[in-house]
Amino acid sequence: MEPYLQTVSLCRYYRRGPHEVKALDNVSVAVNKGEYLALLGSSGSGKTTLLNLLAGLDTPTSGTVALEGSPLTGMSRRELSAYRARKVGMIFQSFNLISHYTALQNVEAALLFNGTPPAERRRASAAMLESLGLADRMTHRPGDLSGGEQQRVAVARAVVKRPEILFADEPTGNLDYDNSRSIAGLLQSLNAGGLTVVLVTHNHEMAQEYAHRTVRMQYGRVTGTDLAGATGGAL
Amino acid sequence: MTFRDLVILAAGNLWRMKLRTTLTISGVLIAITAFVAMVSFGAGNQAYVEKQFNKLGLFSTMQVFVEKKGQETDSAPAPKLDAAALERLSAIPGVNLVYPYDAMMVKVRLGDSVVSTKAQALPAAAVRTKLFSGLVAGIAFSGDSSRQAIVSDDLLHRAGITRPDSAVGMSIIVSVRVSTLDSALAHVLTDRGVSLFDRAKKVHVDSLLHAPYRSKVLRSEAGEVVRRFFTGFTDAQATISDTLTVCGVRQEGRMGRLRIEDVIMPVASAKRFKATGFGGSPIEIITAMSNGSIFGSTDEGESRTYSQVTLDFDPKVLYTTIRDSVEKMGFKTFSFAAEFAEIQRVFVYLDLALGVVGLIALLTASLGIANTMIMSINERRREIGVLKSLGADESDIRYLFLVESGAIGVLGTLGGILAGWTITRIVSAIAQRYMKGEGIPPIDLFALPVWLVLIALAFGIGVSLLAGFYPAARAARIDPVAALRND
């Protein structure tokens, strides 16, 4: 079966003054439809860079990213925006909610760019927040919410458009243990519902517990791939 | 993202930064206020001049005159403005009325005052045209043979009459001192008891055979004849008087080549003075001598020529059509429609000069808009990154910032137009009150025509959008990866 997303010899180099930094060097990975894939590695290993390239937010120095066989790297800027607007959901470690929007407006913002009519935007966003237990927090601004609530709003924003793939970049990095478990469980249940999930984490217990497969990275390179339950003590 | 979404997002962002937005809008508002107020002044004056021209029917009036000697462009003699020419001018399609400028020096007794001035003969039809419609008191004379006159307010002033309406119905005695050919010829024959025969007796007949003596005698006697002739004309004047009733008072004013004298009387009344002889003006005598009318009737004769003729034509007919027809006959023309085109050009320059001052203020305000938008971008980098991660295209971000700067322009411009209009109304009211106090007819110095509103809107919004272009492009180019990085 053809992978949903696949990278081949993907490189992303940055220039910092006279030096060239190889953030990603010759990485080839595949993400299958409905899979829960964890990208595991320490800080600076290139996992966030890979995530940005898979989400179409960044362009590679060389190599290709293919979406169901069609290269993302050949897409126009507008096509990449449409890809993010319709097929991609993203969650960040620092939530990245817009501070002057209410929780409801933050979720609605995800539907601004995929042609959803205004009334449907409001209805779908409210329903999503309710389903995540935030019915009484809709009119609150991010500053009035706890870290766990903010991340749940971020999850609602990521999945309200019913994306095909969810990229989660250290989603529990700023959360306490209980909230981390809650968010991890939420991602697992979304995956169970058929959503493809790519999780970036440096927490190998979490990767081991929830992901179907773990790709280990170091210094911008893939150092190994493990199936569920097979990563113990690898890093 | 739809335009509605852009407007809602932009409005939310501007509302969130109330103080900054208000200050930026104020900059545009002040600039547009200055622009509207200044150009409105030019437009007001232009509207006033146009209104006056229309009121007096000047757009449908043309002066026809003969080219002055020395100005003729070809060898053919200039045509005369005589009765035949008047008939030809009347026959031009669109011409309603033709009347010559026919004036004379008169003495006018009005109340207890006697004033030397000029009187003009006009047909009743001419007095009923728009040109003479602006009477400050009374009405036009009823017919060509009515014994009435229209006088100027300046003449009343000189006669010590301050209220124009009090002059209506007053008697006015118009006197002309005339010289006749008979008195001149009689004076040639006898001057202070010395006849030409007495002088002839003093000539030595035998000495006439000597050329120098003969030449001296001829020069002396010819000079004496000429002297006696002119002395007879100027000294032996008779006074012709007629009593008329003041039926109307018009405002004094000479416009371009259009000459309107202090006293206007019907043609038939004027004819009584003309039938008797010549006025005291040497120019009149010399003109009569040069055209030969001194030896015949000068009033309605075929040889009578005029210095100037006025045409009143249908306002629907283009003045250029009439002008071309008249100039084809070899006459020169003067029309207020042509003059107005020149005046309009001056007003355009005035509007431009005033507009440039306003635009400089607007350009300064545009720097404020650019500054506000750039500050906003720096503060909203993460928001822009988030929107891009959610699927916003560069064009969505660009349009969002352009709508924000455009909204500042729209609000500032609408406010500026309203403020500009309010200020011009206040200044105009003060100016009109001052004019009334000074005895000047109050006029509205300002006007806010639709074209000015549209130009203000176009400039205000256009400049605001231009000011937003660079910040919008900069916002659109923000790298989402860098914007979302945890630092």
C-alpha cells in the first residue's frame, strides 16, 4: 500500500553566518494512512524541522515529500496553503492560540481558509469545544484558561476541520502529568477514529505507549525505527 | 477567506488597538479636512462666478466689433457694422436679438443734482434679456417709445440718492448739447461781426500775382475758415432736453467689452436727441466727418455705423457656432463663454495649488498609517504564523493588512469630509455676516460639489491603501516557521 506521506532523501540546511547547519540530512520516512507515528529525539535532532516539512510550512533544501504519491515540493505556494487548510491539523508545544481571540474564535479560525460558511464555522467549533469539555470556556480568552484547557482548545482547532493528518509538536511539553495523559489519550482516541497522527516528542514512554511506530532521530538523521513496544531504552 | 471575513478580522484588530487606530485615523482626518476645506474654497468661488454668468445670461451673449485699424490681417478693408451688417447678424441661426452700442454724452438732472454722464439707447427687447434682469429696484421700460429710463445705482449715488427703490418713479431730465452743421457754416460766414467778405476786402488783389503773397493769403484764409467752422460747432451749441421717468435701477458694472452706461433709455427717446445734430464730443464730430454722415441724416440712415454690437443667442446653441459665423463675416467677437473657459483654467490651477497643500498633509498622514501597520506586524508575527499554519495564503495576510489600512483611510476620509464641510459652513457663515456688515452682498465662499467628495474619497482611501502596501507585503512574507518558533 502506498504511504500517505513519504519523504525521500530529505535535506534541510540553514546558513548561520559562515556555517551551514544541517537540520535535516538525508531523511527518508513514510507515514501510512491511519497510523500513529512518533518522531522521537532530543532537542536539535531535526524532528520539528521534519514536521514542518511534512506540514508544508517549510521547503526542503533537497529531497522530496510526497502526499499519496504527489510531491508536495512541486506544489505552488497557494496549493500548499490549501493543503494545510483542508488536510492538515497542527498542535504546538506552546499552544499558539491567538491571545485576543476567544476559545471559540480560535477554533473558528481553522475554518476560515477552507470555504466553510460562517454559520457552519460557529456551529462546528462550538460542537468541537463541547465534545472536549470546554462548553463553559468558549468565550474565554487563552489568558483566562489553564495550560491543559489551552491545549484542548488547540486540539479542537486542529481537528475541527476534520483533517486527514494531525501533526503534534511536543503537545505535552508544557503540561503537567495529568494534563499530558489527558492530551495523549485524546490524540489516541482521534487516531482510533481514523485520523493519521504524527507526534513529535522527546518522551519515549509516551511514544512507546501510544504510537504504532517510532522513528528515532539524532543530529538531523534517522537513527532507527521501532514498532510499538519495541523502543525501550533506545534513547 | 471571504471579503466579509477580512472586514470582520480587520475591524477586530483595529478595535483592539483603539488609541493607536484613533490617532492614525485622526491624521488622515485632519489631512482630508484641510484638503476639502481648501479645494472647497476654490470650488465655491468657481461656482459663484458660474452662477453670476448664468444669472446674467452671459453665456448666451456675444459682443461683435470691428477690427481696429492696424490689426487687419489682410489687405481687404474691415467690414462696417452698419444696418446691413446688423441684418446679416440677425439672420445667423440661433441669434435671438441684435442691438448696437449707441451712446452719447448727456447731463442728467435727478432731484436737485446735475450729473454729467453717458446715456445709452437700447431696444425694449434687449432690456428684457437676462443681461438686464438683475435690477436692484423697479422694472424694465415697457416699450421702445415709452418715456422711461433705467439708471445705475452709481449714478444715484453721485446724485446723492442712497436708496435705489426711492428713485423709481422720479423724473429724470436728460439734456444733450448739440451742434448742427448750420451753426458751423453760419459761423464761417460771420464771426464776431466780421464776415468773410470783410476779410476779402483787405486782400491786395494786385499782389496776388506774387506767389509768396498769394500762398500766405490762402494759408491764412483756409486756416480761418477751419477755425470758424469748429468754433461754430463747439460754441454755437443748442441744448435739447427730455424728461423721462426712472422705471428701474440696475447695479453698476462693466464686464469685459460689454458696455452698459449710467442711463439706459428706449430707442425712440434717444432718437429725439440724435435727430437734432451731434453731441459735444469731438470724437463724435470727427467720426461723422470721416464717414460722411455729417452732411446727411445720421440716425437711421444706411450709412450709420456702430463701434460694437451685442448678440443675444439661444443658450442651447454652442457659442463657437455663432462665433464662427460672425468671424466669417470679418468681425471680431468677444464672448463670456470663451472668457469663462479661461477663468475655469485659472480655477483649475487654483484648485490644484490648494489641493497639493492638502495632499502634502495626506502624504504625512500616510507615513503614520505605514508606521502603525509596521508596528502591528511586529506585534502580530506569531498570529500571522498561526494563520499560515491554519491554511492562510500570503494573499490572505496581504489583503488582511490592506483592508486594515483601507479601513483607516475610509474612516479618516469620511470623517475628514464631514469635518471639512462643517468648517467651511462655519467660516462661510462668519464671512457672510461680515459681508452684510460691510454692505457687500453676502456670497457663499465655499462649495462641496460631488466631484470634490469623490476626489477626497479616492485620495484618502487610495493614499491609505498605498501606505499599507509595503507593510502588507512584509506581513505576507513572514516565515511561519520562524514566527512559530519557541523563543
